[in-house]
Amino acid sequence: MSKQKQKLKTKHKVESKSKNFFEKADQFFDKRGNIFFWISLFFTLLFSFLLFNFRVSEAGDDSAYILRAFELVKEFKFPSFQGPLYPMVMSIFIWIFGLNVTLLKALSLVFIIFHLYFFYKAFKENIPGTILIFVMIILSFNSHLLYYSSQTFNEAFFMFIQSILIFYFFKVINKEYVTLWKYILLGLLVFLMGMTKTIGFSALLAVMSFLAFDKKWKALFLTLTSFIVFYFILGLIKEYVFDLSGPQFKSQLNTLLQKDPYDASKGMESFSGFIQRFLTNSNLYLSKHLFNFLGLKSNQLTHSTFLTILVYVLFFVSLSFSFKRNKYLFFVGLYLLFICGATFVSLQTRWDQSRLIIPFLPLILVFLISGLYYLRKKKNFGIIGFILPVLFIIMFFTNLNYTSKKVKQNNDYLMNALSGNDLYGLTPDWVNYVKMSKWAGENVPESVEIACRKPSVSFIYAERKFEGIYRIPSKDPDTLIANLKQKNIHYVIMGSLRKYPTQKTEYTINTVQRYLYYIQLKYPQSIILVNKIGMDESAYLFKIDYDKAM
């Protein structure tokens, strides 16, 4: 036998073994899928509890959702900034149970559980069992994702709505006949995606594109019409029930279109600027955050253009295979193409927050692994059949190892939180800020307003609304003091919140300090110290005496 024939025979054996392994693995997981689903559910609950965090974050976005839900209940104020649906859902529980932050956080765990359920139901029998069960197991103890099972950010709720949409859409595309009510409901689900997160409206493009590829023109028309009708109804409700007018999410959209989200004077972003955003965000979210999520890279703050290109190559390989072999995966590819594309174009690069891509992690995992799964069947790529199981093992143990470390780190906090120490783990600057918020909430008359830098966080601890000072609109003392007076602000909390949260430096978030400084230059007697908490990294409460600012 010639050397060439011997090589071909060896290569054929390698490919044959690879195929046999995956065929047997698929049969095994297809038969026992439900067992592994319950296993993944058990570990999700276990690790979610061990990683549970009873506090709101220092960022303030999560507490802002609670504040908007509270305002809807108490003031009948429509939660117009960001996605309104999540605060609407939370408002039901606030209306029934009051402001119970632990309960609201536990809701996120419920949403994660239901997300896993619909995710499993959507892909069961529609993709190879090996891929589905591996992804389910990884998700069940991925600390990056499970972090949101105890947070009141809207990520967990969005994943829940997203999984329902995909589950329902897979059911609909299997039907030969177009039924009016089925596509009315599909339009509603797409609408709810956008009502949860503005970026969720991108799902409409994915649905329409898939229906166009499938030449289901009637279904496309009904879905689009249904979506438009629900959006129109929302406009009517806002105008005639809440007395609001103007485009939905206008404020948020303007912020995204600006060059600097915190300084409108710099103008709007240019076309080349959006291209640069897309490239920079691709690097940040695909080569840094994604590889951290997968356990294939240590938790570093670096990104790699090579890894970004690798992900894009694998994505389009997966899109090509799914177009020919699996319509369900093809829809997932279209969905990721539109929603991640819109995310990378619209997000300000300075934000660089992992939570902005975490809702898509389960789908990205399924889609990219499927690309490797199908690529191994090609003649020259049989070696992938051996690489893929090794990759599975590496991802399993690196994720488990990282999550185990996070559980150990969270253990002391969890024990203290369960015993009632709600400030345990906060740095001194935040301990003093929280204590001052509580003190001000109890001692300042309800008839006047209190301003601070983190009003939504102060609201959670004091159970009283605060006004926010986020920027300095002018250096003119009269303009600044007039702004405070117009909002009936008579007290201001000035914290020493660290600019770099993990280390104490000379730099603090000094927006409030500078605001008061400009007023004091002209009216030094108008700012009166009422209380100080903490000897180091102190928090202060000042009273504004308008009579001395005349």
C-alpha cells in the first residue's frame, strides 16, 4: 500500500471515529435531555443562592429600575427612560408587597429559571443534543450570567422575554398555514422585546428577514402590522392616560447619538464615528467580555483584534452552515447579527459594560459551537471533531473553577447579609454615603427635596425620593442656585465616592462638590453644614439658605 493511500485511510478512520462519537453523544443526550435539564436547573438554583447579593449596586442603574416602578405605583408616572416593561412588571409586586428589594431581586432568579426552561424547550429536537446539553450545563454555573439572578438590572427579564420569543417563533415557522392570531402574538412578543430593552426592537429585523428568506410574505406582513398596531396603542396610552407625548425613548436615543453621552455641547456622532464605535465595541465585547464569559481567557481588561476576527469568521461559517442545514440556527444567526450589530453601533465605547452583551451569551454559545460542530464534517476539518470535546472540557472546568472562587469570595458577605448586616462589604466611602442617605431621609422634612449624586441608591436605603445632580450645566452661581430652587431642593448630600471603586485615591466623583463650590464663590453664607458622617471618606449634608443668596 502506498504512503498516500495509507494517509487517506488513517484520515478516514479519524473522521469516522469523530462522526461516531458525536452521533452516539447526540443519541445519548437526546434520550436523556430532560434529566440533564433538571440537573442544570438544580445547579442554577444552587449557585444563584451561593452568589446571591442582597444589595443594590453602586452604579445605580439597577436601583433606578426600582425607583421607576415605585413612581408608577405612587405617582402614576410612566417609566419612559430605558425599557418601561420591566419597571411595569416590578410595580405589580411593589403595589402588593411594598418596597421589598429582596423580593424584587428574587424575581430575577425566577426570570432566569423560566429563561432556561423556554431556552431548553425551544432548542430541544431542533439542534444536536450534545450542543444543547453542554450549553445548558455551562449556563447553570456561569457566574457571569448568574450574577443577574440576584440583580434588578433588566437583563434577567430580557432573557426571559427573548427565550419566549425564540420558543414561540420556532413553533410558528413549523406551521404550513398562516394563522392571523399566531402572527398577532408574534408581533406582540417582538414589541415586548423593545419595551424591555430598546435594542430589543432589532428582533423585528431578524424576524422579518427570516420570513423574507422563507418567502412567507403574508406572515411577514401580519407580524409587521401587529407590531405597528401595538406600538401605536402604546403611543395612545402614553398620551391619553399618562399625558405624555413625543417619540418613545427619545431621551435615551439622543444620548446614544451624541459624541459624548454626558456633554451634548460636543455635538452628534458622525458616520465615521459610528463605524469606529462598531469596531471598538466589537473588540471590547467579543474578545474581552465574551472570552471571559466562556472561561477561555482570564478576567483581564485587555482585548485582542485577532480573537475578534476569529469570532467573526466562525460566526459567518456558522451562518453559512445553518442556512443550508438548520433553519432554527439560521434564525439565531440573523437575530445575533442584527441585535449585536445594533448594540456595537449604538453603545458609547466608554461604557464597556459586560451586562450589555450577557443576555446574548446563551445564543452566541449555541451558534458558534454549532459552526464548529458542522465544520468538523468537512473533509479538511476532521480534526475539529477531536478539538471540540477538548474545548468542552476546558470550558467546563475553567467556568466551574472561576465560579467556585466567586462563591468563596461571596461566602462572608452572604452570611453577614443573612444575619442582617446590610452594609457588610461596602467600602468606607459608600458606608458613609448610605448612612447619610438614611439620616437625611429620617431628619429632613418631607416638604422639601434632597439632592445627591446617586439618587436611586439613596432612595433604596432611605425609602424616600431624592433629586439627582449628574452634571454641572453652568459655572454661573445664580444659574446653579436657581436650578436648585426651581426643584425645591433645600438640602444636598455630598459624598466622597471613589472614582476608582476598588482603591482609595485622591480622586472622587466630585460633581456635587464642584456644583456647591461655584455657588459658594459668590454666596459663601448660603451653604450650611448640617451633618457629617465618617472621619475618613466622609459624607456631608448641607442646607441651602436661599435668603442668603439674594
